[in-house]
Amino acid sequence: MAPVALWSLGGLLVAGGLIFPTLLAPVHRAWMGLARLLSKVTTPIFMALIYFVVLAPVGLVRRLFGYNSLVRPRGRTFWVARAPGAARRSDLKRQF
């Protein structure tokens, strides 16, 4: 009985949307309000799962092995040495 009722309701909404789309504006607002409410609940849960299941363990393992991405070995730098005043205008175009 429930599938028949749901299919009937769905068919009525589709038919109503095709024939009188402006009449379904309150239904659309209610549906989008429900979606907004669900996203406010589920997004923090998923983000917390990703943090505590993936990122935190990876960080702990890296610390256990003594790896720190912010510390560079002595003498190693990412700066490009250039002569003073050697900045070129072409360096500012197409940087990436």
C-alpha cells in the first residue's frame, strides 16, 4: 500500500509541476529548507569523520616517525637567486 501511495504522490507532483509550476513553489521552498537543515547536520559529522579517521592518524604517524613538513634541512631554500635589479616584466605574466 505504501509504494502505491508514494508513486501516486510523486506522479501528482510531477504532473502538477508540468502543468502549474508556480503552484509548487511552496513545496519547493519546503524541500529546499529540509535540504538545508540536513546539510547543517550531516556536513559537520562527515567533516569530523574525515578529520578523526584520516587526518589525525596520518599526523600522528608522521610525528611518531619524526617528520615535520615545516622544518627544512640546513642550506636548503626555495628562493631563486637573481642579480639585483634583474626582475623582468615577463616574470609577472603567466605565473602559473
